[in-house]
Amino acid sequence: MSKKETKTGFWSRFWQICKRVFLILFVSHLVYVILLRWVDPPITITQLTNWVQGNGLNRDYVDRTDISAQAMLAVMASEDQLFYEHSGFDWERIQAAMRHNERRPNKIRGGSTISQQTAKNVFLWQGRSYVRKGLELYFTFLIETFWGKKRILEVYLNVIEMGRGVFGIEAAARTYFKKPASRLNRQEAAMIAAVLPSPKRYKIKPLSNYVAGRSRFIQTQMSFIAPLPGVQELLRSGAPGTY
């Protein structure tokens, strides 16, 4: 066999192996995404990183029927008011954020939807690289396809960081208000939602001026979006909470 034939045979076997590895990885993560439609995600990269950095890890996953509808409404009002109707991406908001960041590069504004934030926090790591952003778009498409809005909102409220080392609405409710997430009222839910842009910086206990002011704004927005049929459909899957 000539050197040319040997080289050709090597590259042929190499590409066959690459295709098999790619197929295995693709099927594996697709199965994993579908499995998480019903199973709570294990520890995430963000949670593990926080624990390694010494910030602690306080979390307690709960079903959406054990999450106050006020908490659901608060995060939609704060983070993504079109969550109930978009397909995972709010392109106008993303473009607005890009224009803002071009004008003020020292004060970056995010344009991610709840779906995108869920994909990032469950499957990926924190950061602003193009690779991570591309993967975020891909996983957002998958969870919108296989999970649906109710499951996305449930997982989001269970995995998102809501304070230093505090992950999920149940841990936040018990840490800040000594009650389960199912009993959060409107004001308490808005206060928790107010820290989401920077949960390690903004404080509920003791209450910072920013969180106090931001929570009042969120409560106003909650009143605006609450009557919308799409929002009402999502809220019916949660616990009543209190006003």
C-alpha cells in the first residue's frame, strides 16, 4: 500500500470516528434535554462554581404547584414581559440592548429572555463569549421545543441565583422571609425579582434602596401584565400565594 493510500485510509477512519462521536454527543444531550422535561436538573455549572468559590449553595427544588403565582408574575414583569408569547427570543429587546451597549460599553445591558436565561443556567456557564452565546441560542430553541412555557418558568424559578449562594425561589423565600415559596405575597415576590440583575450585589436583607425602589416598579408592571390571557394561563399552574 502506498503512502498516499495509507494517508487517505487514516483520514477516512478519522472522519468516521468524528462522525460517530458527534452523533453520540448529539443524541446524548438531546435525550438529556427531553429528560429534564420531567426530571429536575442536577447541580449546574453556575451552582458548582459558586460553591467552589466559597459562596455556598442553598437550593431546594419545588414543583410549580408549590410556587406562588405572585413569584411567577414578578419575574415575568421584571425580566421578560413577553415571555408568554415569544418563541424564546425577544429580537426587539435584543437589538435595543445591543444599541445601548454600543453607546455605553461600560454599563452593559442584557437582552436575554427567561428562556435564554434558563438555557444558560441549566446547560452552560456564565460569560459573554460568542461560543457560549451560540450554544445558548441552540439550547433555548431545544427547551422551547421540548419543554413548553410552564416547564421553562418552573425550572427558571428553581435554578436562577437569587442572592449570594441562594438558588431558586424556595431557598430565597425561606432565606429572606422564613416561609415557603407557595406563600410569597406580591411585595415579597417583587423584592426577590428585583435582585435578579445582580444577585450578589443587590440586597433584600438588609433592604437596599435599589431593591426597595425596583420592587415598587415591578409591582406596577405586575398589575399591567397580570390580566393578559397568556399570563393568566401560566399563573394558573402556580400556588395562589397571597396579596
